[in-house]
Amino acid sequence: MHRIKSAIMIVLLIGIIAVIGFMMGENSGITSAIVAETVACYEDSDCDDRIAQTEDVCMNPGTNDALCVSRVMKKE
């Protein structure tokens, strides 16, 4: 009886490890987040949102951490 319980425990542990490995596979994670494989922007013009009241800026251009930021411009 002890051997059966041990075998079941081993099978369950292998199953859990396999599920975690599958969840952490390519382009996904445990949180189901998708990893971007492209750079968001290389220059400010890549971030144009076509809204005249905003200033569009590329932060960290050309890197994996690139981010488009739109700032509302102050009225003068």
C-alpha cells in the first residue's frame, strides 16, 4: 500500500512540473502575459497618436524597453 501511495505522489509531482513548464513556455507565463518581441518605437514619430493636443515621445528608443508616451501639452 505504501508503494502505491508513493507512486501516485511521484506521478502527481511530475504532472505539476509538466504543467508549470507548459505554462512558462514560449511567449507566455504563469500570468498569461504576452512578451513583446518587437521594439515599440525607434523615434518620436513612431508614437504619433494624431491628437494635436498631445506631445508624443519615444522613451528608450530602439530597445526592448521602448515605450510611447503621450503628454498633454499646456495651453498658452
